[in-house]
Amino acid sequence: MSTANFCFAPVRHVATLWLLCALTLTAQVERGTLSGTVRDPSGAVLASAVVTVRNVNTGLETRIETGPNGEYVAPNLIPGEYAITATHTGFSTLSQSGILIHVNERLQVDLNLRVGEITQTVEVTAAPTLLQSESSSVGNVITRREVSELPLNGRSVYQLAYLNAGVTNAIPTQNANNTSIPDNARAQQGLSVNGQRQSNNTFILDGVYNNQINQGLMAILPPLEAVQEFVVETSNFNPEVGRGGGVVNVTLKSGTNSFHGQAFEFMRNSALDARNFFDRTSPRRLPNFVQNQFGGAFGGPIIKNKTFFFVDYQGFRQRLGQTLVATIPSTPLRTGDFRGTARDSGDRKICLFH
């Protein structure tokens, strides 16, 4: 099985096929939102203050002017690290950095300006948010560090969903009937959230619904190296989701102002396997087993602060021999004599297939 993902990101992720370009996909619910109120030293709100929200990795900026109530809202932000700058006539420029926005997160950052020249800058380093007060949804963010460092047998990011309270593997008989196909990695991805059926779940990939209809599984399984982070929500979802169960919201990586990439290869074989009881023909030879998972990812700028690219590829190859036990009919059976076959169907022989 081979899977490939190509992302081209001027402002949003855009999925492309090899040597083909696709249209920009508008994000629906996976982006983050940053909001707050700008005030003066007395606590009064400041209208017409200019707030600039900048993505540290890409340099992309969003400029907002506060309204009469001093509030600003910067929606549709790609998950990542941000810095905020606020300016107003008669006040020093306020610069705040170290703001982390995760998938589908609504973060409030209030800005307090000081009296002074606009050419003066006051720098503030943001502290981690301990309480999410802008949304009532219950869930957990699986960050890029967890995605890359936690061991995953099968290298599917959805296996990390079990780190959340209330999330377990669904009943195997409820899985889709095509999950027995060797190349189909979705067989282990059925999730039961708070005891509900896996068909109630919603899978979202970069803002697009990623459900395999009527089967409760995801339609597209992104390679692990392509995933930036994802969030698993178990209750109190935003109204745009529109259904129950759980919500698994995945966002893919994009290019940045610096080139970055990685390559990987995971190999398994039978070199250290023990001999099966039925593998009697040769004490040194086992049924052949060689499995390779390999690929890589690479991204960077096309035009700095404006246009970026990101590509990734993952391949899977497996060569597997099996030892099978078969029944060979005895001489009476081959001549039509079936006497004594209630418990004994004939002489048992061992057949090896490599």
C-alpha cells in the first residue's frame, strides 16, 4: 500500500495530486480563533486600535481594527505559534509573543497599552493558558511532539485517540466489511466515545469532513509525518459539527519560511522469530516475512511570508509466507469408503507453503 499527500499552502492547505494542482480548500472548523479586548491604563476600552496577529513560522499577518467596544477577533488561524502587536495614537506599541494556538481552539488575549510614544515598544511574553474559557467543548489536543515521539505499531495517528478519557476501541464486528483487506489500515481505527457506536463519530481533516459513509471510519488516513496535531472532542462540541459521538479533528503540516524535512524506514523480518510447531521441514528456515514502512516529508518557502509548499510520501510493503495445516484424504476415502469418518477424516499431513 502506498499513500501520498501533497500540500501547497499560500494561506490555507491545498491538497494536490502528483503533477496536478487542485483548488484551495476552505477550512471549516479546524482553525483557531484569537480574540480579546484592548484597554488603556485606566481600564477603559480603546476603539480603532490596530492589532496585528503574525504567524511566527510563516510570517503571515492578520490586521484587525478594534470596534467601539475595544474588541478584536482574528478567526481562521492555522495552528501554531503567534505574536500580537497592538498600536494606538498616544500609546506605546505593545508586542506579545509565545502565543500557541491549537486545533479548533478559541483563545482570549487581552491587551493593555501604556501611555507613551508609538515608537516605544513594550514586549510581553505570554504564559501558557491554564483554563479554556472561550469554549465549553471537552477534549484533548495531541501535539506534534506526542505524534512524533510516542511509539505506534502501524504508524496511524488515530491510535493516539485512546489517550483521551472515554475513548476505547469499538467492537470489531462493527467495523467496515472491507477492513480485512491487507492494505486497508482502517481496521484498527474504529473508536467508541463514551460508549457510543463508532458510526456516530465525526472525522475532520483540514476542515473537510473525512467520514467513510455508513461505516464509522475515516475515508483518508494521512501519513504520520504529515500531521501537525489533532484534537479529540468527547462532548459539548461546537454547533457546526452537527452530530454526536466523538470528533477527531486533524490538521496537516504546511511549509514555513525555512526548509525542513525528514526521512524514515521501519523494517521487520523473521530473523529472530521462533520456529512454529508445524515448521518441521527445516530447523533453519522459517516462512518468509519482510515488512517495510518508508517515506519522508519536506517543506519550505516558495515566496517567503507569502507562499509555501509541503510534500510527504509513505509506502508499505509486506512479503509474508504462511504455514498451513491441511487434511489429505486416505486411500479408502479416495475410493469412496467413508466408514469411520465421524471423528477421523483421514491421515493428517503437514504442508508448508513459503
